[in-house]
Amino acid sequence: MTETSLAGLKIIVGVNNGRGQVGIQGKDTDPMVFPLKGETLREMMDPEQISACIAQAQERWLTAPKNAKYERPAPPPPAPSKKTEGKVVPGSVTRTVTQRVEPKKPPQLEQKTMF
């Protein structure tokens, strides 16, 4: 890796609860984050390990410098509220369901009971 290939890179190292990460971002690219191996900061900051992360990021940026753009899904229809209950809300679908309920008949003498 040459010095010119490092021009414009932002490299951030973070350690939390004994685990290290390195974030790398180039000009006009989305950042990439990699875990770092090692027990101590000196081991995590091993030049070979950091160089490998930079090389991996640069390789990915050759094919996809930016992540895919997020497309927000359409919002769900509004839930009926007390103000709109019974009213037709634009964009909503209403359906009335009628169910016939038969009265229960008393058991017949010939019919066996469960108890």
C-alpha cells in the first residue's frame, strides 16, 4: 500500500468493554467498520491488521463506494380512533360482518350430559 492510497482516509479506532473496532471512510464513500483482534490496544493497533482492514475497504469501494439507498415502505393505513369510529376514513376499507347467533337449546332427556 502506498502513501498516496491513504490520502483522504479517515480512520477511527474505538475500544469498548475490551473489544476493538476500526472505522474507515474514504472520500465520497460510505464508512466500513471492522472488528479488531487482540487483548491489548497495542495488539489491536497492529499495523498489519489495520492495513488489511484498509485494503478490504478499498477493494469494496471499487465495486460499491456507497451502500444501497434506503427506501422507506409506505405507511400503514391509520387505525380507527374514537373520533373516526363509524366514519369512513379516506384510504381505508370498511366491511360490515353480520353473524347470526342461534339461541342455545336446553338439553333433551335422551341426550347424555358430560357430568
